[in-house]
Amino acid sequence: MGRVEGKVAFITGAARGQGRSHAIRLAEEGADIIAVDICQNIDSNAYPLATRDDLDETARLVEKLDRRIVSVEADVRERSQLQAALATGVSELGRLDVVVAQAGIAPLLSDGNIQAWVDVIDTNMIGVLNAIHASLPHLSDGGSIIATGSAAAFMPNEQMDHPGSDPGGQGYTVAKIGLSNYIHELARALSQRMIRANVVHPTNCDTDMLQSEPMYRTFRPDLKNPTAEDAKLAFPVQQAMPIPWVDAVDISNAVLFLASDESRYVTGMQMRVDAGSYLKTHSFKV
């Protein structure tokens, strides 16, 4: 019997990267999936986002595991779209037990473009609230809510020394801090229903977001046109362990634990899967 056998999980940003990895890992352990993704680009975000073909591939991989999946194009910035996707998914799959608010963008190096701030806050923070609030009417008592934060939420934001220079990059950090505070208080509000709420904070994760030209330039500002190999030399600076990144499945394994009954008394936690990123910037305090 799988660790989440019989559960239904709602996952945003499921077309590729961490979202797809979470869908596959939960399906491997017995869950059925409601998967949504925007499946179109956002102009202020300088790398391409997932497509409908990507979302269809996620569905194919889940079905290959003999699990059911309902996949819907939906924008997390629009709660009504998530409500419609959930209504369809719950009608077909019968219940909702797990929410994984994964969808996110990183419109770095936005050069004063305030729309990048708007888009990243709307996607990475308000999009989390929309996914969760749309889910609450359906979520079973004893369920689990998991939001994707970032190691960036615990780091000094050097961009703050240059106000307004990179609204997208600054907004990314603000969004991750905001959703972390929100989940902490949500866990308190839902505790009497035995619904857990936790945040998983990845460090660099080997997905399309990391493997992108804006991210390469962020980590190698000393080079005019840095390559993937140039950036790979710099990526380890973020972790205490000598690695450039973690893999998506490393985050998925944490999501699986928090989705399963193994974590039935774990709530309000900020779980760092960061290869010691936090250790580089924080001293121990009793």
C-alpha cells in the first residue's frame, strides 16, 4: 500500500519542474491528482513557462502509474479559474486531501519594470492564497496543505541596497516571506480540524527556472553572456554542502512526507531542503 494511497492531491504549476515531480512522486505512492498550470508565458518573466504539451506529458506520466489525473489550464492569479478546476477535479475524483501550492515565477533582472513586481507577487504569494482558499471548501478534515517557499526567504536581500532596481527579483523574496508568514498563521487557524499547513523551502533546484539566462546572469554578474557551465561554477555559493543544486525529487520527497499520515502532527513548519543554505547566513540561537 502506498504512503498516500486513496488520497487526492491538487497541485498548481504541475506541467513541469517541481510541480510535475510532485505529481509523479505522489502518484507513485497511490494518490490521484488534480493538476493545473497556466500553460502560457508571462511577459515580465524572461524565460519561457510551461505549455499545454508539458501539462499533457505530466498527465501521461501519472496515468502510466495507473493513477487518475484531471489536468486543467488555469492561472493561479485568477481564483475563479482554480475554483472551476477544483470543482471538475473533485467531481471526477471524489474528494480532496492534499493541496500543493507550487506555481511560481522568477522575473529576475527586471530593470525597474514594476509589472514584474506585480506579476511575481500575484503569482508567488497571492496565487498561493488563491489555491488554498479555493481548496478549503473541499479539503477533508485531516488534510494537508503544502506551499513552496524558497531559501531566498531566509537570505539577506542585497538588492534592497538598490531600491527599485530589480522589482521582480525583490518581489520574489517578498512573496516567499509573505507566504511563509501566511502559512504559519493558517496552520493555527486550521489546527482544530486536524488540517496541517507547512512550507517547503528549496535552495537552487535543477528546473527550467534555475536553468535560465536571467538566473545565469544573476549568479555570474561578472560575465556579459554567462553560459550554463559558467553559472554551475557559481551555484554552489548558495549552499553549505558543496553542490550546485538539489533535484526536484528531493523536494518531492519532502512534499510526500508532509502529504502522508506520517506527518499527521507536523504543522506550521518551515521545512528547509536547502543543502545547508540557511547555515551560511544564520548562527545558532537558543
